[in-house]
Amino acid sequence: MNMRALAKHLKTKQLSPRRVIFEFDDESWVFESPVVVEANMMGNVVFQVMGKHQVLRSGSEDVELIMEKTGCSEGEAKKALQEYGDVAEAILHISSEDKK
């Protein structure tokens, strides 16, 4: 099957999620405001994610740094890191909450 024939069999649509997260054993990839294309290729659904991503180490280096700088619990640090996707943003958010 040539590429033109294959393209005719593809049904695609563009999705606009706020965030896409790939979680691996030792890290997570967070894509903020990515472009996602869903393609149905002969009964199989394929997703293509495009955009800049940030690598988060679940391994605790980032979590430990957040805990050290803010005095928060491990759970709070992990939640803030997942929610904000960036160590500095997580620290700023937790620190600003402490002042309220």
C-alpha cells in the first residue's frame, strides 16, 4: 500500500488537552498544552503528542529539594510537583500558601 492509499484509510482528529503525562518507573514526562493528534489506522488508535516536555524525576531528587526548601511533607511535594510540573513553581506555590 502506498502512502496516498494509507492516508485515505487514516481518520485523524486534533485534540487539545491541558496536560499529558507519561509516567515511567524513575521519571515522568509532562507536556503542558500539547498538540495531540488521534489517528484511527485500520482499527488501531494511535496518539501523537507534540510539544515541549519537562522531565520530572520521581526519584526524589526534586521531591527532596522541594521538601528541603519549603518544609512540606513528601506527599505535598509530590502533589505540587505533579500539579505545577516544575520544581521552582512547586516551591513558589507551597511557599505562598504558607504565608496565607
